[in-house]
Amino acid sequence: MAELKADPNPIIVDKELRETKGTTTIYYMKDLDQELWERTDGGSWSQINVFKRTKNKEKEAEFRGRYDITLKPGQFYDVAVFESNRGPLPSVDPSLVTELRVLVLRFVLCNGRRL
């Protein structure tokens, strides 16, 4: 069974602390015959090489792992698990197993209160 999780989600960027970006950790579990895909801000999907992304050369990365992603306020990041050779390409009928969207929010101070 495929599973995706981000911690934290949403990412909170605090303007008062002069933060300009934030990082979350994506955790995934999938079957060997499933593929991990990603896109940022609704752009084109691309398949993730789990060994490079997780910096884990062990066979375990094909099944589960984690990696960090850094985003700026207003951006969003989508990660999804698809059946093998059934990813989000125009030439195939995609077979989505599960998906996750990470949002980035900016906290600002207004009249002494965080919004």
C-alpha cells in the first residue's frame, strides 16, 4: 500500500524572522512496481529517481524513504505514486495510487498579531 506524508505541512515561513523559504521532509512508502512523480506550482510532472533524491543507494529506497524539499511562500509541491509505466504522461492513461500537496504559508505581523 502506497503512502505519502510531509512534515511539516503546510510549511510556515515567518516574515518577522526574515525567513524567505521553508523546508519539509517528504516520507514515502510504495510497492516495487510503483513510481514516484513530482511537480512544483502545477508545472510538468517528472519521475523521481529515488536513489538520487534520498541519497540512499540501498534497495530499500525503491520501497520507502525520505527527502527534503525547500519552497518559497506561495509555492506548492505535488508528489504522487503511480502504477509502473502509468505515470502522468500524455501518451498513457495515468493510474494514480495516492498523492500529496505541500503548501507554503507566510506569517506576518499586523497590529501586533500574527496573521
